[in-house]
Amino acid sequence: MWKCPKCGREFSRQEQDHSCVRPKNIDEYIAAQEEAVQPRLKEMRSLIRSAIPEAEERISWSMPTYWKGKNLLHFAAFKKHLGFYPGDEAVARFKDELNNYDVSKGTIRLPYSADLPAELIQRMAQWCYETYQK
């Protein structure tokens, strides 16, 4: 058993990844991620903020979240991809434009090895803002 020195939780695997330190805001979330993915997270944040500046930034479900009356969308860093969570309605609405991505219900996995689809992310963020805040 391995015990995390930060939170005290015990795991069967040594140095197991887990989120024991909860970030208070998106800046803290990004700073806590591996240095190599921080620029991608900052780019994603910038794309979303420019598309929906009226939305409030929060941490929800331990992920950067955009909120306007309720959660609109999230994103999160993973080992090999950036997870983008606009919800299942948005994924269904934009499915024809998501053929090149690993997609499941409400989730789009954007590999670090490829450029972010900036214009698509912004259109999806605007769609989420207009659709979900009602």
C-alpha cells in the first residue's frame, strides 16, 4: 500500500494519480497540471473565454467549468488528451464535425499531439451558452 503524503489516502499502486488537492479556481487547476500540458489548457481557457465572456469560471467536479445559471461545459487534462465536456446534446448537434475525434456521450477527447480545433470549440461554447443557460 502507498499512502499519499498530501491527503493521507491509501492506494494499492505506488504514486497513484488522484486529485487530493482540490483547486479553488482555474488558475490553480492549470498550475497543478504537468508543465507540458499547461499551454494547451491555457489555450483552451482562452478560446472558451473569448467565445462566452459572460460565463462565470468555476471549478466543478474538480474541473474547469463555465457557468451561467448552471454548468455549461467543462474541460480537463488527462495523460494523453484534453477532455472537453460540452454535454451530450452539443456532441449530438456537432457530430458531423467531430469525425476526427474520439467522442462518447457528452465527451470529446482532444489529443495533445494535434492542434485544438479553435473555431469549433468556440462555436460549441457559444451553442452551449445559448442553449443551456435558458
